[in-house]
Amino acid sequence: MSSAEKLIPRDEGFDPARVKLDFPILKNTGLIFLDSAASAQKPQCVIDAIANCYSRDYANIHRGVYELSARATANFEAVRETTQLFIGAAEAREIVFVRNTTEAINLVAATYGRQNVGRGDEVLITEMEHHSNIVPWQMLCEEKGAVLKVAPMDDRGALMLDEFEKLLCTRTKIVAVAHISNALGTVNPVKEITRLAHAHGAVVVIDGAQAIPHHRVDVANLDCDFYALSGHKVFGPTGVGVLYGKAALLESMPPYQGGGSMIETVRFEKSTYADIPQRFEAGTPDIGGVAGFGAALDYVSELGLDSIERHERELLAYATDLLAEVPGLRLIGTAPQKAAVISFSLEGVHPHDVGSILDHEGIAVRTGHHCAQPVMEHFGVPATVRASLALYNTREDIDALVRALQTVRELFK
Ligand code: PMP
């Protein structure tokens, strides 16, 4: 089957209860899993793809002349093409395999950033960023004597676009923004952000960690310069992520790490580097992980991102309505454009206690600052409870969550 054929969605109606059966951990344990924003569960086809890679198709890639290595290389490079199609990149060489979103952002900061940001220059982020999209820029700014600027959000957790625009100036070299906030669910207007940033000559890095499993992402349409994502959030294995970069930018950038696979020639006096994307892929990559990642993208494509998005939108509305009935529950993050992340606090109960009681009821949610301490500070809370939804969640899962929260209410009366 060609990659294009593989990306044609299934025609039948979307049935989350049936989808759930594709995930052994959910099927076998009955666990109600509401923590997909931290990491999503894996369908059987992903687990099989990893096992098949190691049991049938495994050898190191890009080096061997023997048939097995050639096949392993072809399989690995096919996933690069699947990824290209999945995110709408113009060319497969614009896809760089890394470990995760964090590494993708660090790669841009350490290469493009070090090369292009100088004393007095500015990097603009937003108040709702994950630590992965704050700290690498802080480190760059400290090293270069540059300034980190932060665009504010309002009390619904929506970006204040006019304030963002006011912070753009000729010194702004990089704008780095989450597509979707992991702590609030806010969907940022990344196309408009990109347009505004480009008008001021800045390049745009989008942290797509939360968008990729929920939203159809089209980097060509967004016109962003870089897009970072993690395989494990989109039902693939841990250890594989992607940095998308426009070819002309990637070509202009120095290497990230030195080592095997990223060179053209090595002499003690001087080495020369490989073309993109290999220039940024030093060392042996996660070959089995990439096989699993490819299967995950195929899986999502077959279900159809439009169906997934519709399902999650309906489920979010259903959950938001029901949670409003729970006494003392305060939703944190009510932006008009919102994805399936529900952060909340429950009056008089510490979020960790809520999480432990829900766990007792067979419901997994995350509690804490969600690697977004500035967001917690904005809302004046140390932590929240976060229920995050994915394609395998059902209305019954939400009903169970609300019932369990009523139990918490009873216990803390
Ligand atoms: N950005 C956002 C918005 C995230 O939600 C996460 C993961 N929680 C990351 C970045 C970091 O992803 P990873 O840990 O896979 O590098």
C-alpha cells in the first residue's frame, strides 16, 4: 500500500467504545484513562509494529550493504514520508527525527538560536508555555545576552493577541508558542501568530506536542518555520519525536550533535557535514520506535483526524456541562477555542487528594503543575487536577469521573 493510500480515512462512523478495544491496556484492565495529555496509550498495531521490526526487519540503518539493512533503512525512511504527509510538509527532508518535543525545541535553540540571536535581541513566548518551551529559550537568552519576552493571557487562559502583537519588534528573532496548552487546553491562533511574527521578521517555532493527536496539522498552511512534536502523545512509543523545519532554514543551520551519521567526511583537521535531515540525526536512532511511530500515524489517519476532532469536541462539551454540576468545582482554562483538556480545582480539597481518590475508583488523572508553573501562578493555584481526553474516551468515562468527584465531595463535606 502506498503512503497516500494509507492516509485515506476509514469510512465507517467513529465509535470510541470500539476504538478502546484497539488498546490492550484499556481493554484488559477496564482502566478509565484520562491522562493522555501526559502520554497516550498504545494501540495493538503500534505494539505489533515494534515487535515486527525487531523480529523481522531489524538492522542498523543507512550503513549496511546487505538486504536486511537496506530493508530497515527503507522502512525507516518510509516513516519520514508518512510524517511528511501527516503534517503537510513540502518535503521529507524537512522531517528530523529526535527524541521528543523537548529535544526538538532544544535543537532549534542550540542551532538556529545560537546562530541568529545576539545581545539585545528578543525571544517572544507566551505565559501558557510548557517548561520545554520556556527553559531552552531562557538558556539561550542567558548565553547571548538576549531578552525573553512573555505575551500575557487573560483570565480564561486565552492569549491576548493584541498584547502579543505589541511585544513584536525588529529585535524579535524567535517567536515560540504552544499550538495547544497542556495545562489549559487553549488552542492558540498559530496561523495568525505566524503571520504577525513574520511581518516583524521573526521565525516561528510551534510546540505541537498537544495538537498532534487532536488536530489536523498542516505546517505548509500555517507557514510556521519549525514545528515540534512527540510520538508518545500521538499513540506512538516514547523515544521518538519530530522537528519539522523549512528546508531552507534547516540547510542554513549548523549541526546539533556531532557523531556518526551526521557527517560527510571526517578528518582530524576538519570534518564536513551531511545534508539535512541527517545533519541533525547523529548516532543510531530509535529504529524500532520509528516503526511504532509510523504505525501510530497510520492508525490515526485511518480513523480520520476530522472524526477524532469531532468526537473530542462533543465529549469536551458533555464533560464541561456535567462538571458544572459538581459543587465547588472551578474550571481553570475556559478559552473560547479549547481542546480536550479539563483542568480544575475542587474547593477545600487538595488536587493530590482528588487524584488519589479518583485512582481508587479506577480513574487515572494527573495532578500537579503540569510543567507549566507560570500558568499555576497566573491562576493563583499550586496545582490542578487535569482530565485529558483522547480518541478512546467515551461518555461513560466522563460519567464515571463525575460520579467519583461526587464521592470526593461527600468525603470532604
Ligand atoms: N510541550 C507541551 C505543550 C507538552 O504538553 C509537553 C508534554 N507534556 C511537552 C512540550 C514536552 O513533551 P516531551 O516530554 O515529550 O518532550
